[in-house]
Amino acid sequence: MSARTHIRPHPVTPGGVRTRLPWWALALPTLAFVSLLLLMLNPSDAHATAGDPAITHLVERVRQFLTR
């Protein structure tokens, strides 16, 4: 006994699946790339903040432990 084949309601597009991206899906990575590029070009604008000495000490201990 043969089974019936189901007919697709929409024709298959020759280019594959078409999806639309929201505007922020391209804007946010572009903004991140441009901001990192600007920081590389002018590193004097990137100011590092002084960390808590206890956290710095803990990170140093973990690094020493992992290198043994």
C-alpha cells in the first residue's frame, strides 16, 4: 500500500531560506567593531581603572596556583 505525498503550500525558493534580520543585528556588531578600532588607533583614550587590591591579590594567587 503506497502512502500519499504531501504537496507543499508554497513553492520552494531557488535561493534557499529567506530571512530578514532586525536593524540591530548588524548595527551592534558594527558599533562594537568601530569602537574597538578607535581604541586601537588612539590608546591614550582607554584608561584602566585601579582594581581592588584584594581582588588583584586573589587573581595573582590563582595564577600562581595554576602555573605550578
